[in-house]
Amino acid sequence: MSKPPLLSFLPFERFRSPPPVVAVVRLHGLIGGMGALRQGLSLAGMAAVLNRAFRMRGVKAVALAINSPGGSPVQSALIAGRIRSLADEEGVPVIAFAEDVAASGGYWLATAADEIYADASSVIGSIGVIAGSFGFPDLLKRIGVERRVRTAGAFKAALDPFREEKPEEVAHLETFLEDVHETFREQVRKRRGGKLSGDEEMLFSGRWWSGRQALSLGLIDGLGDLRSTMRQRYGDEVKLRVVGGGGMWWRRWFGRTGQLAPLGESWADQALAALEERSLWARYGL
């Protein structure tokens, strides 16, 4: 009697193709430095995470889970640029998913994706640039304090909060903001191109919209959450692998650098940074 083939005794499942894998990168919080104890999103902090995501074995796509009210335009551009560079190098598609907010720099990050999805009630847009401060030109006089500042360079102390604004300094700031705004507009035009259906003056005015409104304006490609959309696209067995996050307790407490506050950075500085972050979220009712 001949022996049955050895393969007939082995489970069929062992020969099935491995399930598709989607790497998930979380881009949450304010973009840019916030102080040593509270680190915002930056290329320095995200570079290793992005490298692991795009080079994960068997990865079919990289999903960006975005929840950010914005922040530094420089870090927004650097992170978005690295995402596109890795996507082109590795030939991996990128899909962005807005959670509560993908506004200002948060939307800049989303434009790095090939497709953008959001919840119907997500906050999308705010394609603009802002610079804010306070003015206390009479405060020191009232409390009897003389401020002494010496500079080399006519604009070195421009927009000093303890003196009256000068028209030429305000004009210089406005020119700077307009230039940065144009860089933001170029990014949106390049990445969204013919998908945009609204008037540019309105789209780039700094307004923000709900996910449903953003879809009608071409700012996003569809409504949906990360898990459901990825299951529809890659099947129910798709594996969503979150890259980054966690880490040693001291890194979570002191920030990605693991460093204590540098000399000259007080708890007051940290409190002001926290207030700035809170004000950005509050703009969108969060």
C-alpha cells in the first residue's frame, strides 16, 4: 500500500498567503516644539517612525491618523516632505484619516497622502497663517519699571510687546506671513490639484469646514474611519500595525528627547506653551 503524500497531513492554513498589512502612523497634537516637557510633532521626532512604517515587511499602505490643530509651518512641510519622499522611494500608497481636527498645519500633513478621508463632523481646512502676541506698552510705566533694550539692527526688536507697534514693522510681518501662506497654497494646489472645486479666495482664506463640507469642496476624498476603510479596501483580515507611540515612561514624561528643561526655560514658559496649545484646540471647539 502506498503512503499518502505528506502534504495531506498539514493544515491548509499554513499555505495561505499572509494577510495584508497596513502601517498606521499617529500624527496627534501641536506641530513644532513646545518646550522640553511637552514635545510637539517634528521631523526629528517622527523620522524613525516613518522609516519603520514605510519599510515594514509586507506593508500594503501607510495610514496617517491625524488629529492636529496645526502649529509650525516649517515642521509641517518637513514631515509632509519626508512622507512623500518615503512613499515614492518604497512605492507605498499613503491614506490620511482626519479624526477631530486636520486644520492648518494638520491639513498640511494630510496633503502628503494620496487620499484623504474624514468623519462627517471632522474639522478640515484653515489654510492660512497666523502670528499672535500681546501688547503691554503702558504696563511698565504704571508699575514704575524702566525697560532697557539695546540692539544692533533696526528691526532686531521689532514688535516688542512693551512698546507701541510701528507701521513698518507690522508691514514687514504681514509680508512674511503672506509669503508663508503662499507656500501653503502651493502645497495644496500641488497635492489636491484638479480635485479642488471651490474658489481659491475662499479655500485659502483660513476658513475651516466640516468633513462633509470639505468633501464637496474637494479638500478630502471621502468620509470614513481608518479601520472600516482599510477593511473595505484590503479585506476583513487586514492587519493594522501601529508604528511608534508608547516607549519608556521617561520619554513619555519628558518628551521625545528625554531631556530636562534647559537652563532659562521656566515652568512659566511651559505653562504659556500649554496655554498656546489649548488656544489652538479651542478655536475649533475642542
